[in-house]
Amino acid sequence: MNEQAPKMSVILISPELEKLHAGSLVASVAAAAGMTVSVFITMGALKGFRKDNVASKSFEYAEIGQALIDKKLPLFNDLLQDGKEVGDLQVYACALAMDVMDWKRVDMLDIIDDVIGITAFLNMSQGSQVIVM
Amino acid sequence: MAVQADKMVDARGSFCPGPLMELIKTVKTAPVGSVIEVLSNDQGSAKDIPQWVNKVGHELVYSEDMGDHWKIAVRKVK
């Protein structure tokens, strides 16, 4: 098997459940495979990480997202939690989006490790594979 | 088959990557040298689990198609 870069960055932008799920899948399995993974959540994706929206499953989705919910699959937040348990996976919320919406850390899921700006994220993701959803 | 599994993870009914994640959690807590068997019936695990085993340096003991599910065993090497 080819050597992969030891670091991966996953940038979640879209509020769509399918994209949150796909990005979190890649992040969690990459962490399981030994990669150091940083997940940066910004713009519309961030509202999916609010505690109230997760509790009420208030997401934007189409056919497959509906099936993920109906069949009670572990959702993106569970996948990221799994990634944290089996490997090195950090989750960061975008400071700009938090500020512009006036959201606080307490509003957000506990899997978020920190609120950071793009400069800090660029430093963390230097030399990594980058996946944007 | 000659090898006896020390632990068994029945992940049938879980969707990808559930069986892999359950296997990894079990492998993490098991002693080195032990064999963990996982049962899965999703469409990804039979290909994904051997790839993970290869990548992280454990040993694939067997991978058998049981018809309605797969039976895969991994020896924890390190």
C-alpha cells in the first residue's frame, strides 16, 4: 500500500447532512488509520454542530440524509466522536462564523475542541491532505 | 480453521464504517497477540477491514464469506 500523508484536514462548509456525514466519515476513518486529523467547521456547516439542532435533528437533507435519519445511523457527530476515541482527531469551529452568528461554545457540541481563526488552522493543516465538503 | 478467536464483535446490522470502528475499539483494549473476530454484513467491511489491518500493521488471520455475513479475524501485533 502506498504511503499516505500522515496528516489530513477536513473542511466542512455545507449545512447538508449528507456532506457533514461524508466529511466526518473520511475524518474518522483517517484517524482510525493513524493519521492526525483536523476538522474545521465553518459557515453553514457550523449550525449542524449546535446542540439544539442535533437534539431535534434539524438538518438540511435530501433522500440519503432522510434514510440516514430514518434508519437511525450514527450521525456525523457520532462518527467524529468515534474518530476521537480511536485516533488523533481534533474538531475546530470557525471563529468568524461563531462571532457573526453570536453563538457561544456552550451552544455547540462538546466534540468541538476549540474555536480558532483561519491562521491557526492554516498552521495546523500545513502539509496535510485537504478535503473540502 | 485452527485459530481460536479470543474476542468476538458481532457488528451485523451496522452500516459502514461501524464494524471497523467497533473492531478498532476492541483491538485497542485487547492484549498484544490476541485474536479478535468481527462479524459484519454491510457492503464495505469485507474490503475495508483487511485494508485497515494492512495499514496499521496488524495481521489478518482469516476472512470468510459466510453467505449472509462475513467473518473476519485480526491478530493484534503491537
